[in-house]
Amino acid sequence: MSNQTDTEPVPAPALTLTAAFEGIEGSYSHAVLDAYAGRRGVSFAPLGCHTYRAVVHAVLSGRADIGLLPVDNAIAGTIREGYDVLAEYELDPLAEITWHMDHRLLGTPGSTLAGIRMIDSHPVVLAECGRFLATLRDVRAVPVTDTGIAARDVAAAADPARAAIASSDAGIRYGLIELANTISDHPENYSRFILFRAPNARGVAADFEPATDYGVRKTSLVFSVADEPGALGRCLSVFGANGLNVSKLDSKTRLGAEHQFAFYVDVDGDIREERFAAALQALRGVTANLHVIGSYDATTAPPRQRITTTVTLDLKPPATPAPAKNSWKVTRRNPATIARVRVGNVIIGDGHFVVVGGPCSVESREQILATAEAVTSAGAVMLRGGIFKPRTSPYSFQGLGWEGMDLLAEAGRAVGVPIVSEVMTIDQVERMSSAVDMLQIGARNMQNFDLLKAVGKTDRPVLLKRGMAASIDDLLSAAEYILSEGNPNVVLCERGIRTFETATRNTLDLSSIPVLRERTHLPIMVDPSHGVGVRRWIVPLCRAAKAVGAHGLLVEVHPNPSEALSDSEQALTFSDFDRMMAELAQVPIMNDRVG
């Protein structure tokens, strides 16, 4: 089963690619890449990353040509974080690699098994060695981010009471001795990894096509169903009816969706096959949510059917070509992908309609806590609040700064929802990213290109507001700056533009919503508060925004608008917000999958 046993001749390296993986040299992922490169006639320059998400960002930003993520283990089961990251981002999976996990207990020279009191390793590896660890008395297992890091740190500590579970290669690399071997709960312990690249990969990554190990293909997808009798059975019958074999099925409660379960599924076959296209069409009708990760070369599946045609899946409207003068890559790339951005446990896009409520500015602890409780009780799923406020007049309230950030974060924790706030300068990005769940780029900074690049390098979703005098083309080009740096989680926001009309604060351009839905896969939200600036007109515009196809709303709410330190004329009262949410419930969500 393991790819390590291949005996084919080793070709001379034809390509040199940078490969991103979680951990450092000496980790299992690094060993997998080294072995795979040798068999496939390529050379990999390793790029270690701190997290699975950082691996994906390295590939999407172009810092790495390919990436590697683990997705399951024979003992520990599904590595859900690996699947979740692959599902969250639009990627091009290339191949699965199976690897025999031959764990060793490693210590510093002079240490003994009896003297060990602390063992470092990756949490999944610790789970794979549970029986062995249970035989050791008075020993504490310490989860760390990577087996290579565990081996390195044990070597650096030079503590005879401390050991690491890692590979024999890591022991040799870091000068450790072997205290015990074959310590997995079962000797046939394999992990499965997915090798991937960015969609529409360029440069050397575009030339890299892995050789199919046994002429087979596999497709991974994630879907969710309602918690009701027969829901899963209807999905599985779709595969059987179309002659498709389900080789993996695992589940978890779907975060952010009450009474729904998400299923991780591997199916033997390729998405380009006609039978697969028919199955996906049928699945759309029996699932609450369906996301196709992609098809890739497999090591364990029956021979694939000959693909004689390329099938275009009718899962969404075709993208309208961008004008020739633009070189956007923001338009839909994969016909099986629907726009969606995850912010904490909230999904924006793909049939979800979200409401974000909160004050224009965080003014006090009492104000933000009261507002958080009021808007979430009414149905808002995210909390907004300004920390640093760009104001036309230098004498207006500019926000509480970092104190406001702490108060907003406290309020978000108190009611259990993600928070979003505006970042204004490059030097604020890192600290803001550590505290808020979504970074907002305001209208005045939409074309602050250095700031756009900075948030594009983070792992935080970005809410990008349309500039006061910006065209739709300008907005999409600004989004490109974020996307090109590797951050695909961008939500566009229509907040009104400057026109000759003076009856309202701005002119809320709701016609931009259907235009953007044709041109881009990115979700679109509407900020009617800034759009009109008059409290009594906001609720009807919220209804209109949902009806025309927006994926969500950003609404200003204050306990006592007349006392608000900023934008008092446009803030809704708590009762106004309750009425707005009740009226919105009567407006249907526009389906992304039209046409």
C-alpha cells in the first residue's frame, strides 16, 4: 500500500519546485516529499510552515509551487483540519500519497526509557501511539505542532527525562537515540497525504503533472445534510445509482448550521466522467451544502473509466468575461465551486445570508456589550465595531484605538460570534489579525495598494468596501491585490458611491450586486447604513439588498443613537434592528446555483 515500496527506476530531476508543508525538516511531511520527489523525477526545495492554513497561503501566494497536507490516518482517522483547509480554499489537488508511519521514541544520548517523564509529539501521532503511552507510568504526553519540531526541541533541551515520538530520520538528523520502536497501536499504520497546487498554476508548477501510480483517480468532496431519517441514505444512493464507489465516509456536526452534519467523502473516479457529473447534479438536490475539493491521482482505487468527453457541470451561472483591458483572476475558475468565505463558524456566500450588526465605533464597555447582546439575540451572526475611525474632520471622534479592540473582542466572546473591524495602516495589520476574525478595508483605503497587499499576506478573511468614487472594475482590481498575495477569503461590500444626488449621504448602488454576481465568485455584502445615512430608509434597503442577491448585510446599531459619537443619524435602535430582522426573514435568499 505504501508508496515507499515503489521499485521503478529513479529518473534524473527535470524540475525544481518549492514544496510547502507543515513543520520543519525531519517531519513526516518532509520525508514524504523527499521520497515522492525521488520517484517522480523532480527536486523539491522544502518550505516549512507553522500551520496547515499557512501551507495553503504559501502556495496561493506563489511562495511555493506545491503543497502537502495530511488528510487521514489508519488509526487516528480523518485529519479534519487537513480536509477542512482543502475544502475552504480553491485548490488543484494532484495526487494522494500513502506513507507508513513507523514511529520511534527518541531521546538524548544517555537517556533511558525508564527515566522518561515527558514525551513531545504531534497530537495525531500521540493518538496513534495510545497503547504504548498507556504502558508508561508518570509520563506526560505534550502535543506540539510537528514531529520534526518535537525531535529538534528535545535535542536542544538535552534533558534525559524528555523524549520525542518521531521518525528514525528525525532521530538521525537531530542526534537522538532510539529508546523504543514499532510503537504505533498497529504495525500497519498508514497516513494519507494530498499533494496540491494553486488553480491555474503558472511557472514550473504548471509543468508539474504527477505520474498516475496505477492509472486510477479519486475525488474528494464535503457535503452536509439535515439531521433527519434517510438524509444520508439519499446521498449515498446517488453514488450507487451512477456506478460510483464511496471509499471513505466520515462525519462531524457542521459548525454554524444547527441540526446539520457535514460528511467527508472520497469517491473512486474523476469529476470529468459523465457518471460523476450526473451524480453531482443529483446531489445538489439532496444536500444542504456541497463542495467538491477535486480529483487527483490515487493509490487505492479500481481502474478508472476512459474519459472520452469533458463535461461542463451546470452548477452555477457562467462567469461573464472581464473586459480585455483587465487581467482579473478573480472570476470563477472551477465549475464545481460556489463562492463562500468562512469567518470563524460563519459562512458567507453559497446559499447563506448573514447579518453583521454593531455600532459605528466602540465607545465604551457598556455600549459594546449591550449592543452585542441585542443584535445577536435578534439573529445577527457577527459583531462589527470601529476601533480606529477615519473621519473627514480631524476634530471628530477617532475611536478608542487598541483599548477598543480589547473591548470588541470581549464582546464577541461574551455572545459567541466572530468580530470584524477596520484596519487603516500596515503597522496595524499584524496586531489586528491576532484579535479580530475579519479585517475590514474601508472605502477610503480601497486603493491603498500596500495595505491591500499586507492583508493579503494574512490568514484572516477580508471585507473590502467599495470606494466612494470607485467603479465596479476598480473594486475587482482592488480585490485582485489581496487575492494575488495568497488570501482567497475576500468579501466585497457595496456601501454607496458619490453622485450628484444630495438627498442621501451616498447613492447605494444595488445594481452592482447582480453585476458582481456575474463577474466574480466572491461573496457580496451591502452596507445600507453608509449607503443612505438616514435611519428610516435603512430597513427597506436591507430588504431590497437581500432580494437582489446580496450575501449579507453590514448594519450600524447603537443603544442610544442620539448619543453616538459617530454616525448618529444612521444608527438603528435595538427595536429598529429587531423589526429589520423580522422583515428580512420574509425575503427569500437568491440561489447561487441559477442558470
